Amino acid sequence: MDDHICEAIGRPDLVNLDGGLVCLRFETMKALSALAAVRHLLDTGTVRPGDTLIDSSSGIYAYALALACHRFGLRCHIVGSTTVDHTLRVQLEVLGARLEQMEPSSDLKLDQSRRVRRIREILRDHPDYHWMRQYHDRVHYLGYRTVADTVAERVGGGPLTVVGGVGSGASTGALARYLRERSRDTVLVGVQPFGSVTFGCEHLTDPEIIIAGIGSSIPFGNVDHALYDTLHWVGFRAALAGSVDLLRRHAVFAGLSAGAAYLAARWELRRAPERTVVFVAADTGHRYVDSVFARHREAPDIDSLAPRETADPSRLALPWSRMDWGRAPAPESARWPGDTTPSGTVPVA
């Protein structure tokens, strides 16, 4: 029996879809990461019950951190993106978390930069607050070890490919690290939105929508570029097709990033049918009902889509592109200059 709802929310399901394709489905993926991170900070004395934890979020992490703070008797302060919706705002308020939400903006870089600037202002006034730094502190890797163990034990001993949104780098990066401790033959495929700086696509933006949470306009210290074998850049319309097909074909109701990962995972399985392909569905589809699922009649047939294959980031093109990354280091524009293991946290080997 769980001691708190955040433990149940963070526990994933493994769903065998068909022919070597497996969905790693979460209700709220980052609940697991936030819970493990906060528990570690308490265990090491970095924070104490009653302290205030603060961070920036586009949505999922805000909820996850609020749950972890509720679990351990801590205060929570979130500087939120423009993408934080009404449902989440109400949940955060009832949970006792304080939310400061940025003004509407279609510019991801401006939104993220303003959030970081606001956090620094708050920390100047409240130096006792602990900044969680979900984008840069590898304490957020810790919660994914149990997930990797579950995948390794239940999926089988054959060659494995993991596909998922890159985002802060913690989820897919940690899964690959921990799975490769058991088997070196684990391939990692990252999914990015167009316009993300993380793997060099800041020059090409999607005119329809930003897929929140899987890309970035600023460098993230938690992204270990040398873990990734392949990258897919997926635009809104292609991700829409993936999300709708995932629900229609397999009855899995998941978010837009899951649709993008599903699309990429199907392609990777087609290229290497001897491998088991596990893709990450980080959250449910509820906050995408109007923006995605209500538009299901607009979704192109998923089988009509194919990525543009390129070896040069300058040649990426909408609605979908694929590139062999080959575990290369970060491009110059995505290199994080700071320390990823500040005092009180742990490096991840």
C-alpha cells in the first residue's frame, strides 16, 4: 500500500501494443522524479520539513513538485510557463503551492528566460529557499532507476530501444544510463520539437504550436547529449497524428509528446524489427482534449507520414525529421556552462 498518492501517480504501466512495440505509460511521469529528488534532499539534510522549494515549470513538474512537497511537509513555489492551464492552476492552489505564471507569449525562449530571471529575483529576497533546478541538477535522475529495473525485468533480455521526449534530459537520459548498466545494447532515441536549441534546431520553428516540455530554447545541464543515438524532430501536425492514432488504434489516451514518441517509435521498429521498442508516454491526454483530440478529423493518416532523413541539422524540415546523432557531444549553442551537481546532490555515474 502506498503512503501517499504521489507514489501511485508516479508508478508507470507497461503496455504491450503489438509486434515489439511497448508503451511506458505514466499518469504523471515527473512525480516519480520529484519524489525521489526531494526524499534525497531530506535524507542528506539539504532541506528540512517546512522549507520552501522553488522551481520553474511548463506544467507537469509543477504538479509533481507540489505533490512531493505535500508528501513531505514542505512549501512549494512555482514560476510557471504560459502553458500552465486552468485545471493545473486550481490543483496547485488547493495543494497549497504558490504559482506565479508568466504573461502569455508565443516565444519559448522569452518564456523560459523570464521564468529563470524571476526565480533569481525571488532567491535574492529569500536565500533560504531551495532551487530544485530540474533542468540542471542530476538529483532528478534518481527516480528513474526503479523504472529502468522494471523495464529490464518485464520486457525481456533482447535488444532494446528507448524512445522519448528529451525535455530536461532526466527521464530518457536516466533510463538509458540505468538500462545500459544491465545491457550495453540499449539504443536511445530522443524526440524534440522544432525550435529547440538542445540538438541544434533553434533556427526552425513550428508555426502551429510549441510542444511544451520536450524541448528548450536555453541549454539544459541535465541533457547528456552523448547518451543519444538518434533524434527525431516532430512538428505539431505529425504529433497530432500520433496522439490520435495511439488512442484510436490502442486506446491509450496520452499527451502530445507521447504522440510524437509513438510516431518515432513505430518508425524505429520498422527499421529494426528485431528490437523491442519502448516509448515513453509522460502524461495523460486530458490537458490536450481541445488542442489535440477535438481536432482528430484533421489528423493525417499516420501511415502516410515519413521523416526526412538528414545528417545535417541545417537541413531539418517540418513536419518530421530524423537524424543519427551517434552519441555526439552537445552543439556549441546547447552547452551548459554550469555545475550539474551542486552541494547536497549526487552525481549520476
